[in-house]
Amino acid sequence: MTILGIETSCDETSAAIVKGESLKDKVKLISNVIASSLSLHSKTGGIIPEVAAREQVRYIIPVVKKAILPLEVHKDLVDAIAVTVGPGLIGSLLVGIETAKTLAFLWNKPIIPVNHLIGHIYANWIENAGIEFPALSLIVSGGHTDLVLLKEHGKIRWLGGTRDDAAGEAFDKIGRLLGLSYPAGSQIEKLADEVSNDIYKFPRPLIDSNDFDFSFSGLKTAALREVQKLQTLGEEDVKNISYSLQQAIFDVLIKKTFTAAEKFNVKSILLGGGVAANQTLRKRFKLEIENLKLEIPFFVPEKRLCTDNAAMIAAAAFYNYKESNWRKLIADPELYFD
């Protein structure tokens, strides 16, 4: 089955083609085209929804056309169209949904609505075999930090999530305090790489709680206090705060994930979302598995598939195939896990 995916939940405009043969195997990535308006949002220190949607209206048709060109893929070879219906920015979601609905009507193709968060999980199945159930997935991004248990395809149990700021959101907010441009996560990672001592020892919120919830809003206050103590925020100060911040967030993510993995006796651990592109986080997960002497395989998508993209939406649709009436398809900005 060949699926065209469309993703426009935030500031990216993406279309992709994936091809799958069996639910027991990986899917093949044929194309994955992404256009971003990030450069515009960097100037304002954050995403302006109206600007993102206007840019997506400009990009969507060229992106779709480019996605269906490789390997002689064209509309007659597409079996279904998958599209993100939420969560996300309402204007952005509508650009993708209305485009998908139009194509479904014109091409007479079935349409499959996809939860963006589930898409991040299924980025792990792109060109990646060997995932066994039950699997535990940590989704960590700018807007979400969630732990979910996958019993099998289509059967997902939400275990816990952030009570306030997501991990990526904490990086961006504290990055602003440090004078870093938006988005700050990748810059903080680079700055932290030059440090090896946790000077500030920021709090690890909820690390010992008896649940799988997260809370990162307090880290902004802790970082602000340290910045206010400094008369001048120097380059070394920024590096040290970046390192301590990253350590605090990753300690919580790792502790919660492996506690859940042990409790539910999982056979695979999956990482997904924009923050999953962080190489330090990837290394720490692998190191924790070695330290605990666990025989649990760890999966994380290629870096380019961690951030928002249509390939993960198409992959999620393949493994959770459920057609919808295009006339009734609507955007749900607040969509979460059932």
C-alpha cells in the first residue's frame, strides 16, 4: 500500500510518500518534502499562527507536487491520503485538511485522519524493523511530553504527560532568558557539549513521584533566579546553565521512562518528537540500558524524522488504517490520546 501523507500542524508544510507491505514489517520511505517558515518565526521569538498558516497556503501545492514525483509515483499509484487532524494550530491544520479533502475528492482516494502525536511514535517504523510489543514510547517535543504504552497497533494506553510546560517548551523559554534565538533546543545542546560539570544542579521535578507525569515550568523560575544573581551573563554562564538545564530535564525523562518500562515489562522502548533529535538524550538512553543490563531494544527515528514531517503521518496511517468520510473531516486543535 502506498500512502500520501500531509502534515501542517504547526509551522512546517510537509508531504511524503511511504510504502508498506505488512503490519509486521517496516515501511519504506519514498519521499519526504518539508518547507518551513522557521526563519520568519525566529525573528519574533516564537511562532505566530497567522504567519505560519499564510506561508502554508503558499507552500502546500508545490510540496505535494514534489512529494509525488520520485520513483514515478503519481496519483494513480497512491492508495490513500493521510492527514494530520490535530493537535496543532487551527489555521495550519485547516490548510492540510482542506488540501487532503480536495485531493481525496478529485482522485477518488480514501482519506485517513491521523493524530499528530501518534505520528511521532510511528516515525520509528520508517525504515526500521524489529519493534516488538508491548512497546513503551516517550514523545518529547516543544508542545508535548508524554509516556504511552503500545500493546499493539491501534491499542495505545496513555500513562502520563506534562502538567504544564513540555520539555521542548522549557528549553525555548529558558533559551530566551539566556539570549538565544528561537528555537533554543539545538543551541542549548551545542553549548552543553562544552561542559561536563553540573554547577547549578537544577531541581528534577516529579522525578520520584509515583506516577508518570512531568512538570518543567519550575525550571524556568530556577534558571531565572540564577540569571538574576549574575551581574553580567557571560558566555561561560550560558554554557553552564545550558548543561545543568539539559541534565535536569533528561534525568527526569530517563527515570520515568525506565520505571515504566520495568513496570509494564515492555519489549521495546521508542523515542519520538523534536527533542528526540538531541544526540545527548539518545546517548543517555543507550547508556542507561547498558548500565541496567537490560535486553530491551531502543529505537529512535533518524534526526530528520524527529521534527514534524509527513512521513510519520503516512506511517501512522499505514499501521492504523481507518478510513474517514472526507466530508466530515474536521480539525481538532486540542486532540490528545483517547
